[in-house]
Amino acid sequence: MISREEFKEALETRTLMLDGGYGTCFFDEGLGGVPAELLNLEHPLSVEKLHREYVDAGADILLTNTFCGNRPKLAENSLQDKIAEIHREAVAIARRAASCARRRVLVFGDMTSTGRLPKPAGSGSFHDCLIAYREQAELLINAGCDGLIIETITDIKELKAALIAVREISVEIPLIAQMAFDSSGTTLTGASVEVFAAVAGDLDVDVLGMNCLVGPAETLQNLRRLAKATTLPLSVEPNAGDPRFDGKMTVYDTSAAEFSLYAEEFVEAGASIIGGCCGTRPDYIKALSAALKGVVPAGRRPRDVRLGTRVASRTSVFDLGGNFCVIGERINPTGKKLLRSSMRSGDWAPMLEEVASQGREGANALDINFGVEKFFTEESVSDAIIAIEGATPLPLSLDIQSLDLLERALAEYPGRPLINSSACDDESLAAKLPLLKKYGGVMVLLAMDKDIPESPAGRFEAVKRALARALAMGLTRDRFIVDALAMSVGAGCDHRATLGTLRMCAEDGLNTVLGVSNLSHGMPNRSGINAAFLSQAVEIGLSAAIINSGDNVVMETLYGALLLKTGKLEDRLDESALDPLVEALLSGRSKTVSALVDEKLSSGMPPLEVSQNVLGEAMEKVGALYESKKIFLPHILFAAETAFPVFDRLRGMMEGGEASRGRGKVLLATVEGDIHDIGKNIVATVLRAGGFEVADAGKNVSSAEILRQAAELAPDIVGLSAMMTTTVGRVSEVVAALAEGGVSVPVICGGASMNDELANLFGARYARDSNAALSLCRSLVGG
Amino acid sequence: MPRLKAYLARSGYRSALKDMKDGELALAKEIYIEALDLAEPLAVVNDYERRELGDISLPGKLEGCASYSAMLFSLGAGLDLAAEAYFGRDEPLRALLLDSWGSEAVECLAENVDERLRAARGRGTTRFAPGYGGFSVRHNAEWLKLAVGEDKPERPVSVDSQTGIIIPRKSIICMIGWDTIED
């Protein structure tokens, strides 16, 4: 195994070449019908031959043929019992091929998604992902890999599970983390390139990168963004352009020569590792190697990287160094009877109301405090975090004192949270810093040891000692923000000590936060006191404040203070732009949704019309927000889940004929030979939320079975999913089977390997994503 | 294949790739791909003992070697014709890019063969072409004969005896001197 230090040195001296695609090459060899991982056992020479071709082409790193080798993925082909054998053989095969080279060729164990995305993007769990990745990482490392690569990941929470799992198994193994971004630099479940950098960058990886989904031109744009968001070495593996069907399978139109023309641009943008993904073959890697002959790594300039103290949710990043951060304080049941009882009983609706309202009021992040924590379990904390992160794009501040509950929340949260907080004494730091290191995030350091020093100098000294300890553990200053401790003036505490501490921290370049409301505890005119104090703190350089964003006195004063200090107006949310029903759906406030629907029913509007023209319209607006990338997949699914019970209730109120049809009936299936069903399930959810009745025939469904179900159910539309390059042709078979069977029904199709041209060729209509599927279905039924 | 940056530098682009306008870079890449289709790379190497060269002129720096390789590299006529066509259609930038690519690519071809020869034979002299270092470009004609062989009347390139210019233009005639030949 190469050491992490050696690997890092190699990346600094030259650009390393990764290998290219495997699936297409196996297909060329006539092995397309065999699960790729099984080839390690049944056709090891074919796998070794391809590895050798990549070595001859110039690859410095070979990836083992274990891409879908995790247990859940293998189980889809009933291969889970062979998992150990598959990994042992895969590494041995790659090692044999690598040993034929005259230079050093590294073998990296290849890992990807489990196919069961953790909630809220899917129905899986973080813990299940962790178990699957631990097992695969251990198998690969024990079999003798030089390093590991986790690639083609679309969900940041699943990536987090994978990275944590690997580091639980080994802190020595070199580790590359890659996500699949589309042309806008966003993953399927909404993580931007910058979110990826913020979250994965904390998790002890050696290289951050991207692969799949797009060709070299789009990858280059995304790479340039990533280079500005991390100082870690970078890797890229683009597809060979856009997919096209050639009559037998999907092919990619970017030639090896054209592909290789991006090599120098990748290096100039900062890539240290370059390879190819779908559609690339050994000749692509050979052309890349030739194009990079004599090209030295560009060397990244620190000034090009914007690294402030950033907090992030699944979909957005907030830079505390560049903008003042309002942290909403109201997810805290202390003194709030209704919120307390609902949170303790697992009824998250009132909490989500507060989440939504604070977002509307202008909060940039939300403090999450469970009050008396003994009433909560790890499971209920998980549920709460999943509910909140599905309902808001705002980053969270986890104000949780129990270490077990905090660890659970950190595992469950897919962003880079604030961890609120740790005192600077040894005991507190010993408990909290390992969590920060393992799960990532930004720690709020309370400027105190076991006791609170009275003087600013005493508080600042405590912070400096804590930072020194953290830095010795390999953590960096940008992982911390200092709470200068606002304490009740009513209890005789001197607010000037707080301001003095703030000043010392600001002069030392540290970001700061205050729980402002503490200052006025027990006092009359709290808003005025809080606002006056906040104004003074802002002038000194306060970076963030935990406040009541619904307190107009405080908020207006804050905006005024920021205007005077910075000369720029803060962006304010235009509340009038929000449709209340849309907003309630996105926030998961089912009671509000019901109330708004009831209003329409009370006015005499028939249930069918309410279903289609009120709730259906609102879901359509949610879909439009998704399409414009203002919200992302987990949000649309969350809104759909909120809408389902209301749709069901409305359906129950309709006349028989109306109720059975809704907008129309859609029969969905993943075609034969294809076991990918995440996309199909998402489409089913969105169609249901859009008022369609959906019959799901499942995955790996034969043409004959689809025909049988279509004849029996008489759907208005048949929807087909084909993910793999080798299965897209099945769509054509289904269309033909339906025609021959006398079932006249429009067919729509989608999937990673599908496109408009291809769908037309097959006699079907193409839907790029779930929202496009909904629009297409509506147009087909005339709705 | 020539490096993208080297080809662009030869065309006159000196900035970092990221600072080029998207349209410019896209055009440059388009021409690169077109050029790859048009080029018909040819490399011919013929070896001679010193005594076999008789009174053939040698550049000063290559005197005294035991043996010599006479070499011809060419990309064929397609590039010249396409560049002319671009000029004729008032598309001078495309013509310039094609011409620059050809210059860089033929040099790249020569460099490639040069490296392989040295890898097989050890250290030789600098690769030298007529027209440089006071060695007249008119010597192209006689070294062309040496490169392709006196007995081959049909030559893939021609040299104007008066000017020494080689047609097709993206061609190089050159030589390397070797102390010893290790076959």
C-alpha cells in the first residue's frame, strides 16, 4: 500500500492517469449480460486483459472491478454471498495487470452507491449505508488495495456515510471522493460542488473530484468551481460526451482525440488525477496520456481558493466570513408548551412551522435545541433532523448537549453544521473535538474553561489554548467560531467583557457568534436591549448571532447596523412571492395544507377541482421550483409526501368514477435486464403528487409482462425506465409488444442512457426527469 | 499529437487556457480535430555509414560521426489544401490555426521518432534540418534523396531545387549523426 504522504507527493510532482470505462468494454467483448462484478470470478482473464490495456495506455491508477460490489448492490443480482470472493479476486486481477507495467501502477478499490439512498432522498438509512461501506472497504483493504475511490455518488449523505465508514476501517488508506454533477454543478439530490467541498473536505479525504453524467466541457466548468472551494488535490473522470443510441446500445460521441484536448485545461484548472468514465476506452486514456506528456501540474495558488468558515446544508453554503449570519433561535422548546409536547411525541409539524417561518423572516441558519434532552432518543433525533433538513435549505446549528444525541444528529445531517458548542476546558474538548473530526462541521467554542473568566483577556486565552489543542489534532482554524458569551445584564454581568472578547477575536481573524437574547434575560424591554447590544457587537465585527428572527426591533436594528458597517443592503426575502400552499408543502406543514384545502372545499369547490386545480397546481409550482433548481430532489419528495394524505382525502370525497381516475392512470416499469429503480420510484412519487394514479410493475420487467399489465389495467400512459446503456433497446421492444398486442397507449421513457432522439426512434416520448415526466403526462391526458 | 497549448502558442495565443474566450477555444479545438482527419503522417528513416555519403554536404556540427540517419517527416497535402481553401473563403483564422497545427504536429512527429531512435541507439547529435545553423535550405533536395532512397523515383514530397522549399509544406527533412550504431 502506498502511504498517504507518498500519494500526496506523487500528486504534486505529476498528473496521474486513471483508467477509463469498463461496462462498455465488457459489452464489446460480449460480456454485457453478466453482472460486471461476477466477471471477476467467471471471466477473470477478460477483466485482466482490459486492466492491462489501460496500463498499456498509460494509466497510473487501476480501479478494481468492484464498482457495484457493495452488499446491497450485489443482492440485486443475488450475488451477496460471493462478496468476499469477488473482492479478493478483483484486487488480485488488478494487481496482476499492474505488475506487468515497467512503472508503478497503483490499484484503487472502486466503490459507489448502495442504490438505497438514505432518507430523505430515499428510503434507506445512514446506518445501513455505513455498514455496507465498512464491509466493502475492509474487503478491499484486506485484499491489498493501495487506496480507495468512492465515485459516481449522487447523494451527499450517502457519500458522508461512505467516507466515515472507510476511515473507521483505516486512517492510513489513501482515499478519493467523487460525486456525479450535472452541467449546473449539482447532484441529483441537490448538493452543489461547493457543498461537496465543504462537507467531504472535512472527512479526511486525500482527493476530491467528479465523474460521470457529463462530458469533458461541462466537467471542466464544474472542476473550476471545485478548485475555488477546496485546497485538496482534484480528480476528474468525464464521460465521453453525451450518450446516443446506435441501434444496439448507447454510444458516446466525443472521440478520444477530442476528449484529450481537455487534458491540459483540466491540469490548468488544478486536476491532479485525470481519467475517463462512461464511453471511454483504453484509446481515450492513451490519448490523454499523450496530451499530457511533458505537462507539469499547474500548482494551485492559495489565493485562488475561497475558504472562509462555511456552514452548509444539503443544498447551500453560507460563508460566515463574507456575510453576517442570522441564526434563528426558535427551534427550542424551553418555555414553549405546545412545541415541547409535540417534539417529545414525535409530531414535527409545529417545529416545521417554526422552521419555515424563520426562513421567511430572514434567518440564514437555524439553531436546533431539544430542550430537556432526556425526553429524546437517538431515533427521535434522527427523525427530527431528517424532517428539518427535508424542509429547509438553511444550514443547521446543532445545539445538543448529550454526546450520544449529538453524534446521532451529526451522522444524520448531510451538510456542514455548526456544532453548538464546546467550552475550552480539557474535558469538554476531549469529548467534542473527536466528533468534529469524525463527522465534520464547524465548532462553536465558548470563550470559557470550566468557569467563565471575567476579563476579555482571560476568555481569549481560553480560546487560544483550545485552538492550539485542535490544531494539534489536525483541525484548522476555519473549523471554529467563538462564542464571546453574552450573559444577563439583569444578573449583574458586564456586557463590556463580551464586547472586549469579541474585539480580541475579531482582531485575531476569528469568526464570532453570540446568543444575543441571553443578555436581556429577566429584563423588561428585551427587544430594545438585545437590539442595542447587537448593534454594538456588529460594529466590532460580530460574524453571527443566534436571535429571534421574528423580532422586528432586533432584525431592523441588525440590518441598520450592517448597512452602517458595510455600506451594503442585506438581501431580504420577498414574502409576497411565496404561495402559501406551496410554502406549506415545502415545509411539510400538513395541517396548514389541509386547512388551505378545506377553505376551498368550504367555498363550494368540488373535490376533483381542488385536487387538480389547487393542490395539483401547487405541486406543479413545486415542480417548477425544482426545474429551476431553486429546490432539489429531497424537497420535491418531501412536498409530495406532505401532499399524499390530502390527495387521498380528496379522492375519498370524489364520486366513484372521478376517484378512480384522477388525472389519469400511468403504468410504470423498469425494463427487463435493468435493476435500477430509484429514478422510476421518484417519477412514481411525483406523478402521484401530481394527481395521477400510478401502477408500479417494478424493475426488471419483461415486455410480455408489461403488455399483460397494460392490457389488464388499461392505463392512459406507460412509463418505462432504462438506466443502462445495454437496456435502452428494451424500450423499443416494449413499444413493439404493445402494438402487436393491440394495446394502444402512449409510452414515455427516461433514464440516464435515454435521450430525446432515442425515445423518438423507439416510438416513445422522452422525459428528462420526474418533473418533465409529470408535464409530459399532463399534456398526454390533456390536463 | 501536439499539445493543445503548444499549438495555440504557435497560433499566437499566449494566455492561459481558462482566459481564452469560449468561442476562440472551441474553434481552435474544432480545427485540431479537423486537422487530425486531414493529416496523413509519414515518417521515413534511412541509415548510412559515413563512407556511404561520399561528398554529400553535412552541417558543421554533424561532421565526424560514424553514421547518419536521413529522415523525412510529412503530414501530406491535405492540410495545405484545406488551409488554402480557408483563405479562399475569407476564413483566415481557420487557415492560420490549421497551418499552426501542422507546424506543431510535424515537429511533434519528428520529436517522437527522434526519441525512439535515441532510445534504441543511444546518444546522437542534435537533430538538424537544412535552413538552420548556416546549412543552406537548398540541401533539402539531396537529403530527401537520402531519406527516401536514391532508387525510389516516386517521392512523397518534392523540393524546389532553387528555394529548397518542401511541398507539402508541413514536412521536415533532417538528419542525426551517430557515433556508433547499436542494432
